[in-house]
Amino acid sequence: MFILRQIRKAGQGSESNQIIGDGYHLILKESHLEEFERALNAHYKDCPSPDCEDNLYGFLLFNEGSDIYPLYKGTYNYIMTSEGKTFTNITFR
């Protein structure tokens, strides 16, 4: 089982953990632009702020693609195992 762990950068004081299940699909704007744009147009029509598309660098799809989670610059993002170990760092670099 995988968990998405997000930590907001200093000054925002927010941490969260989201169970994403047994598998996930990561779409990064830098490396998969066409797939990123398809996900943006098909699944994510309501950006919370005008600059959201500039700060949006990827999507995490899970639950066999039925759930989509946007990934924004300014947040540390990690995929963790159910044992609490870091599986991969998906933070924007």
C-alpha cells in the first residue's frame, strides 16, 4: 500500500497523508507534457487560483485512475510505503 505525504514549505504549517492504495500513476509536466495536458483538460477544470497552472507540475492518479491529485510547487511530496518508509520523492526540483 502507498501513501502520499505532503508537507507545505515553512510558514504554511500543513502536513497531510493520503492513502493512495496499491498503485498509482504519476504524470509530470516536464517529462510527459502531452499526458499532463490531457489530464489537465479532462480531470482538472477548476484551478483554485489564477496562478494555479503555473504552479501545477504534475498529477497523481490512483484508485485505478478514478482519483486525481494535483501536485503543486512549494510543497514537499513523497510516496511512502505502509511501513512509513520513503518509496520515492516526487517534489518539484
